[in-house]
Amino acid sequence: MSARASQALLQCALGWLSWSLLVGALANRIPTSWLAAGHWIWRRPWRESRQGFERRLAIRRWKGWLPDAGNALPKGVAKAALVGRDRADLERLMLETRRAELVHLLLWPFWIVTSGWLAPAGVLLNLLFACGFNLPCIWIQRYNRLRLIRLLERSP
């Protein structure tokens, strides 16, 4: 590998890491009122269903393979730590799924920044990385939220 290619690779790795840490740290400061169901960020013009995620994406087969980095930063929360079944725990987990989704939505566009130092093929590779790294995480958060809504509807 040439020195130029090594430098570009290092810039990408450091860029993705720095951006991820910044977005994660800022996301941990988001007020819970922004994560509430009625906020405009969470409205969708299309209908999502658990069954759709299960049929089209086979999400139940692979979702357990992805790590949960929710507690990687101070004040972060691992979704696995919120396993209680009472209403307060389920509502808190719902908020954390929204926070995680927002993090991955904000991480995704970093690939555009790489166009500042990469050739088009390198930018394309970063786009593929951004999609492969973030899309599954977004899908899992949306799927889990649909499951939580169902549990909350059944909860007294």
C-alpha cells in the first residue's frame, strides 16, 4: 500500500471514529422531550410493521449479532441493561431506541466528508461502509420500538 493510500485510510478511520464519538457524546445530552413520540423527527409518511421487518429483512436472525455501544460513552445507556417489564422501564427503553436511531442517522452522512480527500472510488467505499454500518442499526431500533409499542399497549 502506498503512503498516500495509507494516509487516506488513516484519515477515514480517524474521521469515522472522531465523528462517532462526537455524535455519541452529543446524543447523550439530548433532552428526553426531543425523544418523545410526538416530536416531528419520529413521524413517518409510511407505515412500518414488525412483520415487515421480520419478513423482508429476516431481522430476528441477525439482530443479536450486532453490538450495543449505548454505554460506550459517559451517561450512555446499554439497551440490554433496560430489560425490566414495568411501564417505566419500557418507556425508557423506547426513548433509548430513538436516541440510538438518531445517532446512526447522524453518523451516516460522514461519508460525504471523505470526498474532501478521497478519489470517487474511495468515497463510494465510504458510502458502502456508512450504509452497512448504520442501516442495520436503524432497522433494529425501529423494529425494537414496534415491539415495545406492542408491550406498552398491553401494559396496565
